[in-house]
Amino acid sequence: MLKLTLELKGKRKRSSLNPMIPALFGALVRKGGSDYRGIPSTICPCGYDMFIACVSFDDDRTVSSYILDGVCAACGSLATLPTPIDYEEER
């Protein structure tokens, strides 16, 4: 099992946002909020496990694709959402 350890030193400088993120998530991305993108995770460092994401559906009404940038539903921080390939790499 892969164990994720997050270590922050001082105030983390926020990388420039993908121009699509403000358009997709608007006010959900908080000014001065944290940016935890880069390592796919199912849990935000704040401890919450629900994210707001942009998804598309196929004819069977299942998620067919999604944008890997997501927003934590609790704290509003940006995060990288996991994919099935990430799960396979953990095994």
C-alpha cells in the first residue's frame, strides 16, 4: 500500500492556475487557499474525502471522463483527483 505523506515548509507558493479552473469552479476556489495538486489522492489534507469535479457521462449514465483538477468540498483547496491507473500502481 502506498502511504502519502505531505510535508509543507513555510508558506507554500501557489502555482499559476490552469485558466479553465476559475471558469469551471468559480467562487469555490478560495483566494489564499491551498494548492495540493500534483499527487493524486482520495483524501484532502484537511481530512475530507469529497471533491467537486467536472465530469462527463456516457450513454449508460456512468462517468466516462473527468478533469483531474478538483476542489475539496470542505476547505476549497485544489487537489489532483486519482485515476484507476493510480490505484493499479499502488498494488
